[in-house]
Amino acid sequence: MIFSNILHVCLLLASAARSAPFSPAVETDYDAIVVGGGPAGLAATSGLARVRRNVLLIDSGEYRNDPTRHAHDVLGFDGVTPAWLRFAARQQVSDYGTVSLVNGTVTEIQPQNNNTFFKVLAEYPGNKSVSFTTRKVVLATGMRDILPSTTGIAENWGKGIYWCPWCDGHEHADQDLGILARLDSAVTSVREILTLNTDIILFVNGTDTPANRNITEGKFPGWEKYLTLLNVKIENRTLASINRLRDGATPYADPSLPTHPEHDLFQVEFADNQNPILRNAFFADFPSEQKSKVGENAGVQLYGNKLAADGAGGLVTNVPGIFAIGDANSDNVTNVPHAFFSGKRTAVFLHVQIERENSVAQIAAVGKRNVQNNDLQTLWRRMNEPDDVTFAGHTFDMLS
Ligand SMILES: Cc1cc2nc3c(=O)[nH]c(=O)nc-3n(C[C@H](O)[C@H](O)[C@H](O)COP(=O)(O)OP(=O)(O)OC[C@H]3O[C@@H](n4cnc5c(N)ncnc54)[C@H](O)[C@@H]3O)c2cc1C
């Protein structure tokens, strides 16, 4: 009997010794929950899948570039529809065994036990409430464009009225262009678009005032001479509507080629009902806001209207364990290549960080010592050590 008890204890110890090196610091449903399934969230999920992290991606499916005809300047995919790009990415990512992609909306993120893990609450279609635990959270929640109420802008957004030269400028090159923006921003936008268009009118919608002229002079000294030189006109009348006269969509164009001219035609009407103006396309500058408040509600600080993320810490926010990527973060870069890059960046840091935490707990377990709060703080500071695989240079410390 005594012999059998001793044997049992020995077997238990041997089994503990075998499993200890692999036991995580905290047991949770997932290593990471990614909130948002646009290009940023999909890239983070891919990076985590490649190292067999157990990941859940929850996506409410309202993508920023949904209205546009084609996604451009995405190497290897230049000119595909945004939906095709996401489909191809989802298909590839879901081939990895440790990943789940679901439709739903994350409603709350609750940090637990000094941020060692999080509880994530979500609504699935059909009013089904769910909750999961996770070691880390990746916010890939994107931005929402705040479009003016002028008739015709929201209706034609992404289809002849576009927001960035790299996205859709080439398709409207050498056409008669309008710029829709406040005076100061319209003037600086001219410099961005000149290699594509030279017949340009600025539709500044009543913002050509003495005060705004001063602001513009501060931003761009000599701007009036510059506009005269380029023969760019300012139209200050209040906009009433932008009406489509022709659709420039190219559904029958060769899909193997990245770009085809899009010959849209619009008529701009003004509040005074006089002299409408024809334009083929518009380059616009409108404000935007966070698509979701879940990050902010969990304590993530904003930098301007973006989720403040530390580039040297894998885009971690001020809340250790919560990362922010893609359009929503404070890199202030809003395009698909950045969404991919930032997702990958966080995936690498997050993966290494989890294993750092595991190693501290595993070593402590062998020495029978509890992991203290300050051990965890030190660990988060170590995310950017010079000899580490994740070292990204020295920047500001968001955790102090
Ligand atoms: C009209 C237009 C055209 C564009 N064209 C181009 C282009 O040609 N090339 C280019 O490089 N860039 C283009 N862009 C920019 C590009 O769309 C963005 O940079 C890119 O979509 C950012 O990806 P993201 O994953 O950060 O955000 P998004 O693609 O916006 O994805 C965010 C996702 O998170 C989801 N979400 C938000 N909150 C929650 C929540 N609480 N729970 C679950 N899910 C949530 C949203 O529903 C959405 O599905 C364009 C933008 C616009 C507006």
C-alpha cells in the first residue's frame, strides 16, 4: 500500500514535470480575441495562426471601404473588389486549425486580475449574447467617415467621389476634378493630386472667409499665387446637391488588369440655383471618428480621435494586454498595406509577450514563488528590450 502511494506520487510528479513547461500563466478560452475583421484584424489573425495561437476573430462586417468599386495599391491584389480581398484572406486564414472567425459585435471588454486576462462580451446574430475569456485583445475596429448631409455625397461615396489619390485617383486621371473640403484643406489637397489632374475647382462650400484665409496662409504661405499659377479656381457658393449624370463603373473591364478609367459625370447644384458646374470626379477631405467605443470604454486612451498605440511595444495601448491596429490606431496611416503591417506587428509582439508571461509563471512555479504585480509590470516594460526579437527602437513609454 505504502509502495503504491509512493508510486502514485512519483507518477504525478513526473507528469507535472512533463506538462509544467507548457502550462500557460493563465487558463483562458483564447490566447487572443481580435475585434474587427477588416484587413487589419485578418492580418493579426494570420500572424497568430502561423504560430498556432488560439484566436477568435469577431467581426460586425461594416467595412470602411465597402462603398468603393475597387481596392488599389494593395500589391498582388491591385484592383480587386474589397469583398474579394477579404474573401481571399478569410479563406486562407481559416485553413489554420487554431483560428475561428465569427460574425458578431463585441459590446464590452473587461480587464481581469490586473490585466492578466480579459472577459469579452459580444452579441452574435439572432440576439445571442456570448462571453469569452482571453489573454489578449486586439482592437481592429476601424474608423467611420462622417459625410456631409449634402444630397449626392453619401449616395456616390467611393464611386466617383473618393478620398485618397492612391485609392482611386488613377482611375480619374486627366479628368475635370473637384475638390470637396474646407478652404485650408482644399488648397493643400491640390499638391497631392497634381500629378493626376490639372483642371481643378475647389468647392469650399462657404469656407472662403477672411479668418480661413489666414489659417490657410499659415499652413501654406503663398497659396493664392500658387492657385493662380496652376489656374485652380475656388467656388465658394453653398452646395445644394451633387447629381450623378453618368455612371463610370467598369464591370466588363479585364479583371486581370489593376486599373481602368472610370468616366463618371456629375452636376454640382448650388443654393442660389444659378450656373451649375459639371465635374467627372471629386477628391474629398471629410472628418472621421472611431467606429466603436469598446476600446475607449475599456480604458484605452485616445490620441486625437485615434486609439493611442505604442509603436515600440507592438502597438500596445495604455491598457497592458489591449493592442490597437489598422485605421483606428494613432499611427495616423489609413490604408490597407498599413492595416496588414500593423496587424502583423501586433501578432509578433503579442505572441512573444504571452510566452514571456508563461516563462515567468513557469519559472516561479518551479521555485514555488507567486508572480507579483510588479513582475508583470516589469514584463510589460521588457517588450522593447534592445536584444529582444521584438526590439523596435526607443520611443515613449505608454505604461508609465
Ligand atoms: C471609400 C474608401 C475607399 C478606400 N480605398 C482604398 C484603397 O483602394 N486602397 C487602400 O489601401 N485603402 C483604401 N481605403 C482605406 C481602407 O479602407 C482602410 O485603410 C482599411 O479598411 C482599414 O482596415 P481596418 O481593418 O483597420 O478597418 P475596416 O476595414 O474598417 O474594418 C473594421 C472592422 O471592424 C468591425 N468592428 C468595429 N467595431 C466592432 C465591434 N465592436 N465588434 C466587432 N467588429 C467590430 C467593423 O464592422 C469592420 O468590419 C479606402 C477607404 C475608403 C473610405
